[in-house]
Amino acid sequence: MDKKTVVCASSALGRDMHVNVYGKKGLPVIAFPTLAAAPESLEEAGVIDELADYLDSGTIQLFCTQTVDDESWAAEGDPADRAQRQEQFYHYVADELVPLVHKVTRRKARPLALGFDMGATHAAIALLRRPDLFQGCMSLSGSYDARRYFGEWMDATLYDNAPCAFLPHMAPDHPYVAVYNQRQLLFCTGQDASEADSLRTTREIDGELRRLGVDAWCDYWGGDVTHTWPWWKKQLRYFLPIVLDDVEKTTAAEKPARKRVATRKKADAVSAEKPAAKAEKPAAKAAAKPAAKKAEPAVKTAAKPAEKAATKTAAKTAAKPTAAKAVAKAEEPAAKKAEPAKPAAKSAPAAKKAAPAAKPAAKAEPAKAEAKRPAAKTAAAKPAAEKKTAAAKPAAKSAAKPAAAKT
């Protein structure tokens, strides 16, 4: 299995951040470790081995990042400073880590956010605040309000990093709601006593997402499911293929729209600029040069035969038919030769043709506006969400019912 470490010089945090990269290609997955743990802890816990077949086959590429939890959530001291440090970490993820992933993968696919314990909280914050950057989140046993670490203290910065605080104030018509429904949102928790905080906040997240009309997957495992690695690895192994299938369907539905937009933009640019420029040049040449050349010979040929015909007619008597024929023949060429002067007048419409030639360029703007419409349509993403519910929720219900009986 391919493994390397990439260093991100974070300006948001003012320090270097180490990121362990596993695999060579595939859907990028940004993984957040448990509270204040090193990125190597995921490998030590057996997560990399659990995902070996996905990594070796190039299905996914894993990016395990450092955190600054020991300076924020798990730190002591002024809560405002701790909250600000968490906000800086969020900006590191959104503004620096995601571009780093794009650079390493050499493509701009939206990564999945994966996390366990506090890592699940980071994954949820990333997706809920920037659904435009992330394809989804897999949050296992997270705590989604700040009370566990900050008590009842709250300010605007901490509010932005506590999903249970900001989701209740989100309106159903918020622009993010439609985007959430094009993403894969997974929240899972056990119901053992060690999962009490995760269970409480996951239920709050579940209720708020339902209120907003978001088709998220909130799954509750049994009363024997603890806040430990063995269960998280089982959950990861169970959920990952379902989520990846949904991601594939969602992104596949987006590709035709993107291709149509690119094709139309290219066609519009070619038809609007190149033909218009070519049409103007021939029109200008036809209007100026040929018209001037044809006009001069027409005048000369029309004048000389007319004078000769008049002289011959005056010298000879009208009684002879041969002379009359000669006059008639002389007049006919004069008339016929004089007519070619008319094309000089017709050459003026050639200038008029030059103006219509520019019209395709003017029509290019509406064409671009129409091309953008297919890209905005993402209704095809919904079937992926429906399968997710049909395929996985029965398993969730069977797991949850025994737990409800025990509690």
C-alpha cells in the first residue's frame, strides 16, 4: 500500500500541519482522528488495514490530518481563545487542506469527510458549513454541541462550530438545504452509556435535519455498542460501500450537465466570434473594390458606341434597311453595355450584408445564459438518496429496536 506524508504550511494556524496520505488514487477521503490524537492513531487503531482493499484497488485515497484539539476543545484557559483556535482550524480545513487534496489528486473532486469521536464533529462542521467543498460526511460517535467542552458558555465563533446551535436557526428555504440533499450525510452512534453525549446530540441533529427536509441518514446501533474502535471499524466497514455507491450515482448525474454546459459554451464562442469576423471581411471587399472597378468600364463602353451610332445614322438615309439594321445593332450593344453599370449600384447591398454578419456575435450572450441552466439542475441526485434509505435504514431499524427495549 502506498503511503506518504505531506506537509501543509498553514497560514490559518501559523504552523505546519502533517497529513498522512494512503493510496494512489480514488475518491479523496479526509479523515479526522479522535480528540487530540495524532493522524498516525488511525493506522495504529487498524483503520488503514480495515480499508486496505479500498485503498489498494484505487477506490478511495485517504488523507489523515493533524488537529489542534489540544489548543481548542481539550484545552484549558480562556474560552474565547479556544473557540477562536477551533475557527482557525476550520479555515485550515476549508481553505488549505481541501486545496492540498486537489493538488495531490490532480483533480477537483469533492472529498468525503470522515471522523470518529471529536473527528466526527470536525467532519460534520466541515460538511454543514461548506457543502460546496465536501461530497458528504461520515460522522461516527460525534458530539455536536459545545457543552461537553465549554459548558454553557457561547459566543458567535463557537456558535459557528456547534451544529446543534446553528442548525435550529436555519430556515427550510436556506440555499444550503438543497445542497445538503445532493450530498451524503451519515451520523451514527451506539446506545451504550459511553455513547450518551453522542446519542443525545445525534438525535438533535436528526430532528433538525428532518425539520429542514434534508434526507440524512442518522443510524442508532444497539445498547451494547460502545464508544470504541472495534465498533467504529465495524460501522465503517458497513457504511462505506453504501455511501460510495450513493456518491457514484450523485456525481454521475452531474457529469452530463457539466458536459452540456462546456459543449454549448465552446460552440457559442466559436459561432459568435469566428464566423462573424470572417463574414465582415468579404463583405467589405465586395462593397469597396469590385464596385469601383466595374463602374468605370461601364461608362466608357456606353459612351463610344453611342457616338458612332449617331454619326452613321446621320450620314446615311433612313430608306435603306441595311442602314437601319446597322443603327439598331449599334444601339443594342450600347444599351447592353451601358447596363453593366448597374452592378456598381448593386454593390451597395454588399455593405449592408456586413451588418447582418455581426448578428451571430450578439446572439452569443443568450446562448451562454441558456447553457448555464442544465448545470443548476441536480434533481438526478435524489434517487441516490432514496436507495440509501431503502438499502440501509432497515438494518438501522433492526439494530435500534432492541436498544429501545433495553432503555
